[in-house]
Amino acid sequence: MSLQESIKRILKEETTIPIKARRYLNHLDDYYNYEFNSAKKYVHRYKNKQRFIHNFIHELFERFYQGWLSNDIRRFTDEFDVIEDYVKVYVFDNHIKQLEKLWSKTHRDY
């Protein structure tokens, strides 16, 4: 196997989202919006922006997993890890500025 073929195979393995989960990813925005509206109520409790974002993503993934994935994917498997990483990347790529703005708006007086 050539180096190019090896790289293609590795990239394909590392970037593939399991088919069982792919069908539910369109619901991720709905869960994000729900969790974002909930976060408005508790964001003031966090003194550290990174801790707030970390907990937000954790709660988002937990709700998403319980709502859609728990019947198809077992916890702490490779599929589970891939989807969890995808959710983190998705939030950082698409919504991080909105989360930072929410935190900053709440903490500007401190």
C-alpha cells in the first residue's frame, strides 16, 4: 500500500461519522437552540468563560445523546467518541462566538 493510499484510508476512518448517527445530526441545531436558551438562565454562575463553554457543550451532547442516540449507540465506544468529537467541533465551528457573546454580556459588570 502506497503512502497516498494509507493517508486516504486513515483520513476516511478518522472523519467518518457512523451512519447510525448521521441521520440524527440534523437535529443538533434544535438541541443547540434549546440548550442556548436554557444557558441564559445559568450563565451568570460561571466566573470562567472556558468552564461555561465546556459545560454547555457537555450538556448539549448529553441531551442529544439521550434524545436520539442512546438506542443505537452504546456509551464509551468508538462510535460514541467520534460523535462526541463531532458535536464539539460543530459547536466551535458554528456557535462559539454566540456563546462567548452571551458570557461576556452577562459578565461585563464584574
